[in-house]
Amino acid sequence: MTDDLRDLYQEMILEHSRSPRNRRAMPKTEHRAVGYNPLCGDQITVYVALDGDRIADVSFEGHGCAISTASASILTEIVKGKTLSEAEAIFGRFHDLVTGRPEGSSRPGELGKLAVFGGVSEFPARVKCATLAWHTFRAALDEESEREGPVTTE
């Protein structure tokens, strides 16, 4: 990755961290989960409203580091309007990207804004920051998301 591209990606992460999109509670939704990253102290609640198999709305609230907040912000922009299977496929490609898995060799254009997290794989402790919102999003959709205790990244 060139220095110019790395600088652009860093700026996008900082922009989404400073001005996160869809940061708000959705009290009247049936799908909600709390996620916690004990290594960094990030804590997030993700809310999802469905219209059948489609994500009608998604939001988050909480606090975290720049990577965690930016990831949650970009997640809400990308999955809104997608079907559950489309969102799951995006999560799979994103997870492969941030964990550096070769099978995740999606072309950067396929991930859109999520490509900014490509360098996270070089910092294993930051992978948990980048994926917290995504794991919490999945838990919110899980029928068992009402269980006690927060989702923690592994």
C-alpha cells in the first residue's frame, strides 16, 4: 500500500471516529446486543430493525477507540438496506481482511469503505477493535441475544 493511500485510509478512520454515522439508540427495536472488548475498554450497543429479511435500520451507541468507533460507523452505512445473507457475506470478507486470511483476498473495491481496515491485520490486538461492532451486530440478530452479559471479541 502506498503512503498516500495509507494516509487516506487513516483520515477516513479518523473522520468516522470523530463524526460517527448512525450513532443513536433505537429503543423500539427487538434486535439489540451489547459488545465489550476487555483489552481496549471498547463497549458498544448495536440496534437492528428488520423488514422481513432486509436490514431496515441499524445504529449503535457506546464508546471506544478510533478503530472501534469507525468500524461501527461504517458498518451501519454498509449493511443498511442489505439482506441478512448479504450482510453476512460482507462480514465474512471484512473478517478475512482484518485477520489477514489469504482466502479473504477480496479485491479492495468489493469491500468499499471497509478496505480502510486492511492494515489492521498487522496489529493483532486491533483486530478485536475492528470486529467488535460486527460481532455485536451478529449477536443482535441471534435469537439468543437476550442472554445475560455482553458479547466479547475473541
